[in-house]
Amino acid sequence: MTEAMFLVLVVEDDAGIRGVLRMLLESQRYRVVEAETAARGLIEARAHRPDLAIIDLGLPDRDGLSLIREIRRFSPIPILVLSARTMEVDKIAALDAGADDYVAKPFSAPEMLARVRASLRRNARGGEQLPLLRLGPVTVDLTRRSAQGPDGPLHLTPLEFRVIDCLARNVGMIVTQTQLIREAWGPDRLGDSRGLRSYIKMLRQKLEPDPRQPRYLITEAGIGYRLHSDDNEPIAR
């Protein structure tokens, strides 16, 4: 898919910033649809089915976090948060709500375009369904962000899905802690191996037949983690 075929939804209440983003994106041949409120953003997301959304958190009608959660109910598109909120707690909240990346205001044009390209590259939507990830009696659908165990549906948070997604694209191979943290949390959390270990532990509780003796989420001491599946084939992107 070429840049001209990608549609980007910009949800931002500042008309000046919307104009800058439109000019920037259209200079790279992306198509753009705009919204200045969360309510309008949800309508445009449902109507246009964009390939990527850029969402401000400080919207006039309600917090952008609620919009992210609503979009996540029906769409796996990449969501890039653009916000003046720079506290770590705000970034974590946005990522946990379902955002894929976070750019702080003021932003530079090269950084914004690089983040857009990276998000589209990681989540390229060509209409193809990704194969299911099979972990014994558990199946994980990374397209629909759902998981099913022998006793019914399993609840995985958006951040847990990002960890599994990164491992699934490198199934059978070691993924370093740095790579996992960068892709799941972003570059601001590099070095937070304790937080990563906590999420791996929670994922084992949900996905492993015996979390104390993991068969699928394997620790490579001092390096990172390796995911095994019953198919053991890399998931193509």
C-alpha cells in the first residue's frame, strides 16, 4: 500500500495544530480526515475506517483516553497520541487504554512523520487476517485482540497484547528486553526490566498451562524472552 492510499484521522481541537498536521501529512501523500471533538472523532473513525488515528488527550468534550477505548472496541488501527501531557503516568495511561505510540507537544515534523511511518509499518492493514497464535489450549487472535482459553474468553490488556504481538512476530527467536520495552511502552521506559517481568508473569498466569513451568513464554536469562507456539512459525507483517 502506498502512502497515497493511507487515510489518517486527526482528532485535535486546536485548529492551528490540525492545519499543521494536515499540511505535513499531505506533503507525504497521506489522505487526512479531521475532527475537533471526541464525539466527532468517533463518528469519523466509524465512517471512514482510517488506517491510523492521531488523537489529542485534551479534547473539549471529554478526555481522549475514552475515545481511544471506544475505537479499540471495533478497530485494531494504530493510534498515535499527541499531547502536551508529558508525565510518565499520562503516557502509561494512554498506552494502557490502547494507544500504540505517544508524541509530546511541541513536536518536530521529522519525528511525527517517522512515528506515523513506524506505526503503519508495524500495523500494516492489507485486509489480511493474521493467523491465530496457538499456545496449547489457548488461542490468541492478534487481529481482533482477543484470546480464548479452555474455559472461555481471556482478558488481556492492550499492553499485554503489544507484548505478545512483538514476541509473535519473532516466534521461536529471542527478543531482547530493550526491544520488547520499546515496542510495548515506548523509548521513555527503556531499562524498566522490572515492569516487563511483571507483565510477562501476568501473561504466563493467563496463557500458560502451568505458569510455574512455562512452555511458551520462555525467559532467556539476562537477554530477553522467546515465544514458542504450537505452530512455531513467524507471524508475517
